[in-house]
Amino acid sequence: MQGISSPLSHDKTVLLLTGSRPSPRITYGREQLGKALEAAGYRLTNVEWRSAPPGIHIIMIGTGDDPSIQQAGRQFKLSPAKTPGREGFAIRVKDRRALIAGADASGALYGCLELAERVRSSGALPEQLSFTDQPEMVLRGACVGIQKTAYLPGRHVYEYPYTPQEFPWLYDKQQWIQYLDMLAANRMNSLYLWNGHPFASLVRLKEYPYAVEVDSATFRRNEEMYRFLTEEADRRGIWVIQMFYNIILSKPFAEKHGLATQDRRRPITPLIADYTRKSIAAFVAKYPNVGLLVTLGEAMEGDGMDVEWFTNTIIPGVKDGLQALGKKDLPPIVLRGHDTNPQQVMAAARPLYPNLYTMNKYNGEALTTYTPRGPWAAMHRDLSRLAAAHIDNVHILANLEPFRYGATAFIQKCVQAMHTIHGANGLHLYPESSYWDWPYTADKATPRLRQTDRDRLWYMAWARYAWNCHRPRQEEDRYWSRLLDAQFGSKGAGKDILEAYEQAGEIAPKLLRRFGITNGNRQTLTLGMTMPQLINPDKYRVWPELYNSDGPEGETLLTYAAKEWQQRPHTGETPVQIAEEVTRHGELAVAAIERAAPAGRQAEAEFARLRNDMHCYRALARCFAAKAQAALLVLRYGYSQELQDLEKALPYLQQSVAHYRELANLTKDTYLYANSMQTGQRKVPVSGSGGHNKTWTELLPFYEAELHTFRQRLDSLKQADHRGPNGQPARQLRLQPAEVALQSPNGDHYQPATGQQPFTDTTLQVQAIAPALQPLQALRGSLQQQRSAGTTLRFHASRPVKVVVGFFKGGHKGYLQEPDLETDAGADNYGQATVRIANALIIKGLPPVNIHTYYFDAGQHTLALGKGACLILGFMDGRQEIPAYDAGLGAAGAQKLDWLFE
């Protein structure tokens, strides 16, 4: 047997023993236990264990099936009470003899970590112990995004080659060691690396040598670092999993073949399929211990195409790589449920490749509830039944950025829900904030703070409950309070710090699930919301699962206002209830952190930042609560037409701006940004294009202007100087048509106006239309052809133009889906994601129409819109801007109130 040595003294001397040929994981576990013992004052020796003096401690470490460990256990009468399951362990301690027996090498490692934690907690080895444990979740992992806050020049979303220039931290071995040690200490066993197309940075194909995206020196560094990372991870019982999107091509490969790196609507071609299949095969052959996480999107469209790509390209690529290795066992492939029909894909793929795992987002790209329900929960349960392991992905956390989050009770309940509601047995955890800015946080500090340091509590809590989510809550409160006492030297105030975390941790989840537009990262909740987003959210394309699945049953502001007017009873969680609750949470969080403030003796700078975050949460809660009250009164005005309702709304809106101003003051010297995704994909509350509008000081003028406009509109109404229905000023906007050389499709043109028939194969007529559209020349097409083959425009423009497209609202089958950043990261490549004119056109029997525009520079262009009914309403001057508004055609009166604020 092998031991660790140090100068001998019989008093506090320990002999650590392993089997004759310990695995790297057992060796790592022994090292970590040795460090804990030395920190507690023990000395390690390497004397021969059979002749060891009676006063020394002997700890035997190994797997339960190791004969040498079994022999030693019998001699010292320390056989484990029962055999643990996978990754489990048993620890027996008696009369200065200890046995750590793992079900496997990882179990032995975790047994060492368990005993090490007990030594650190008590300062000594236990005199007697019989303890067996094993994890509840089979996969417990975190992720690192090899991505950036903005696009690289000449590239699109997710396209980031692995280079030292863009990712210097990727080549920092010491930083990786610290990160992997953190994962291991928290008993995490998987690490996901996220990137759009990693293969062109890691493998070279003999058929396509030009596809490599990095120079030869960088390629060699990538090979060396990847092997280093995977070997060090495996030593800690961590499985590295490489994620990739589909279909994304290497930039040099795409350019050589005249292709786009991403094109959601292009068909699968033999060239594209062959390149991707060979890339996957080469990767599997080169890195056989690395798993694959497959996202069938966001650059591919259609369930049938997803099935074809997964079964005919990805799975064969994996099998080709295994064949090259001479391996017959099938390692797991993880199929992500995002932007696909995962049930359909699994049904087609399982006969070809039985060892499939599945993954799906927990609350979308946010954290909103520990009571998930509805269609999203049903999808989780379906996937759980289909896969050997189903993984819940706590993703992006767009509503938590950038403030600290440590609500351990909320997290524990979420993990419990993963088991009981979703049927999951795996966790995939994103960073709490600043995913796109790894490894740094958004804090304004020099040197910059690292996420793993600042958000240590985040990682510890999720990992602790992924291992065991059934720990008694009172014991957990004591555990976390002691930990916080140790961190801040707060001498008993840890319970107050924990209370502050718990109270503040309810605010962002409740705000988003009751007032938000989306659970996706196109909304940054902590930057606030505009009044039109609160009173007319459909114009901003509410993501339905936010209200159907990501919280308790309840009411939106619009539903609540309608029921109040109609004197109908309310159902479930209401906006008024949430406004009151988040305000109370904010007050309690600040009171708790202020109670803890005098007790702090260490980590003073971090405590000051945490304290400031609690004040930020309170200001955010107050801001939303006041604005929600204002919104309800404005919505009431939509029914009553009584100016006193607007007059009552004014002081609430003033309060909201005052609270937001406080938030801006609290953050101007403490945070670099709110949102780490700093591109035009961020739409709510305002566009984040070009890295702008990412701080509260930048957003404050928007809200001050909104208040100023409301005052003006109210004064105008008081003077009875208003026009149009509900006091809405008549819209004077007219779109300026542009000439293009339209090459296809061939068809009739018509002026969009009442009575016109937009389709060649139906008698459907336009009943109402926004005047802004009438100057255009629309293209009449076949409804049947749009639904069966899609719509593709080919044209040449001599100057910048915008294609004006009408989308039928609702996302119903048979209609072209509106550009959707929730599932298609390229949905704003042409500026098309924003609804320019909502409810702009009515055709009897069809849903109302929203207007989107696609921008093109001068030149030759092709616009492929996909399958489904739509309206091609013409070409307009590309330089003309359309201020987004709601034409209100077919909309209820209470929804036509945006003009009060715009």
C-alpha cells in the first residue's frame, strides 16, 4: 500500500493508505484529505502500516472491491455497514482506524472530501463514525462559455475560435486548476464548454484542411490545453462535455464554398453534412473521453430537418470516431431540447443510438420559480421517460444579472422540483451572472472580481442540493449561517446575512414571472421596464411559457385590470400581491444586512458590495411596485376614460422614477454593466445594440423622458386638446416606398388598402390597414404555396432598402413564425426582431398582422422566409426609421394606450 509521508510524531500523526495501484481520482482525494489534516495540525507519515505505533491514526482509502482494502478492513474490523451506489462511499472510524470505501474511484474521492470537510469543521478527526452517502443526481455540472459579450468582427453569434487573443484565460492552467478544484470540492462531476463551432479550433480534417480557423501555433496550444484540461478534470472525477450549435460552419470553409457560416433556412447539403460528420468523427477519435452536447439550432429550422441532421450526420459522425478508435461501447450523447422537438428526435434516434441523455432549460433563461408547471414541465417529464439521464439546465439567469444571489432555500426547492416535477436526475448550472464575460463579474473593482470567488455561494448551494436536496431546512439554515460567519468574521451575524440573501432572492423571480416580457436574455430585468411594455406587452412579443410554465398560476396586469373593471374574482398570484411582496422582501433584506453590518471583521470590501446589492434589490422592488400601480391605473383609464385615473397614476410613476434614480446612484460606481450579453439581441427594456444601454445611468433618461411625456399627454387631455379614439393622436407616419429589381417571385403588385385581396388563391380581403402602409407596393402571392414551400425573395437594390413583411400574430400552425430571439439567435441579423407596427392590418378570419422589416444594403440579395402564410407588403427606403407603435386594429381599447408615454 502507498502512503503520504511527513516527519513522524505519535501524538497527531496520520498514515494515509491506498491500494497498491490507486487511480488518479483516489490519489487526488488522498491529497485533499492530507491538506485538510495538515491544516488541522496533523502530521502525515509513511511508516509500514502493519508495524505502525498504536497511537497513530491509519486511514485506508480505496474502492470497496479492492482486495487490499478489504483485507485491511477485516484486520481493523472496519467493514462498511452497507455498499453504496454509484459515486457513493462508506466511512467507518473507530479506535484511530478509518476506512474510506468507495463504490468506485469517484466514490472514494468523495469519501476523502467528506472526511476532509469534517476535519476542517471540527478541527480534528472524529473518534467514531459510521457514515454512508451517495448522490441523488447522476450528473452535477457547471459550464463555461467560450464566448464573448459582443460579436467578433465579420462573424455572427456564437462564432468564437479558440485563440489566446480572444480568450487569454483559456490558456491559464493555474486558473483551470483552481476552477476544477472548486468543482471537485462541491462534488460536481461534469463541466460543459459552450461554443458555436469548436471543431475548427481543435481538429484538422485531411479532406478539408482549410477549415481550421486558427494558425498552426494556436492549434498546437489548443491541443495541449484541451488535453491538459480533460486529464485534470478526469483526475477530479469530472467529465468534460463540449457543446456545439447546428448548423454552424467554419468561416474559412464557408468562404471557400461560397456559403454563409449560419443560415437557418438553408437545406442540408451533402457538402455541409460531410464536413460536419467528419469534424465530429475526428473530434471523438482525438478526444475520446470528452462528451458532446448537441443543440439542434439555432441555425437550423424544422423538426424534420432536426431529425435528419441528428440521425444522418451527428450520430454517424460519433460512430465513425468510435470505429477509428476500435471502440464498441457507445458513450452518452446529450441532446438539448432547445429550438427543436426533442421527443420526435429521440423517437427517431434511440433505435440508432440507445445511450442518449437529454437536457432542457429549467425556467428558460432565468430563475423564476420552484413550482414549474404547464407545457414546459410536461416536456421535461417526456424527456425524462425517454432518456437514461435527464438534465435540468439552470440557464443564463438574465433576470438575476448582475447582483449577487444566495437564496439557498429557493435553490433547494428548485432542485426538489427538478426531481418531483420534471423527473430530472442531472443538473447543468450556468454562472449566476456575467456568463458572456467569463471569468469576470460585472463589479467595478480593480483587479476585476472572478465569478467563482464572488459567487461561491451560488455554486455551493446548487451543488449541495444536487447531491442531496432532502436535507432538513433548519439544519441547512445553521449550516449556511456558520459558513457566512466564517467568510465575513461576523460573530453570529451569519444568520442575518443569510436572511438578507433569502429575502432578496425572491425579488427578481417574482418580478419577472408576473411582469416580464420573456424568460430569455433579450430582457434584462434589473434595468427596469417601460410603461408600454407593462400596459401593452404583446407588442414586445411575450414569451408564452413565462406565464404558462414558469411560475404559479396567476394574472398579468392586463388580466387583473380587466377583472377589476368587470368586478370578477381574481385567480392565483396577482400583480398587486407581487408588488406588495417584493416591496416587503426588499425592506427585510436591507434590514437584515444592516443588522449584520456592525459584526463584520473580515472581507470588508466584499461585505460592502453585498450590502450595496441589498439596497439595489430594494430600490428595484420599489421601482417596479410603484410602476405596476401606475400601469393598473392607466389600464383602468382605458376602460373608464376618466382623467382622474391618469391623475392618480402620475404620483406612482414619479415614485418609480425616483426609485430608479436611487438604483442608478447605487450602481454608477459599483457596476460596469447590468447585462453581459451586449448586442442587439437584448431588446427589453431598450435595445442593447453596439454595447449601449447596459447601465442604469444610461437607462434613467429613458424613464425620465417617459414621465415627461406622460405629464404632457395628461395636460393635453385636461385641456381637451386630443384627437382620435381614446385620446390617441392621429398617426402621420407614411412609409416611403423604394424601387428594386425583383427577380423572383413573379406576381401581381397591389396597393395595400381596404378591400384588396393579398392572396392569389383565396378571396380573403383586407378589412382595415394602418395608413402608414398604404404608399407601398405589396406583392400578391399564393397562400397554399407559402404554406407548402415558403417564401423566397430575390432582388437587386440600388440603394439601402427594407423589406416590409406582415406576420399573422399568435404563432399558429400554417402561419410564418415571427422572428424570435428566444429560439433563433440570428432573428435580428437584418433588424427584423422588433415589431415595428403592431396590429397593423386586419383580414377577416385571420389573426391580426404585425409588421417587421428586414434591412439590406445596396446590392444583390436573397431573403428566405420559410414556410407559412405571411404578407409581403413591399420595399421601403432603408434610411427611414419607423418608431415602433401599435396601430390598434382589432385590439381592445385598454391596449391602445402606448401613446400616453411615447
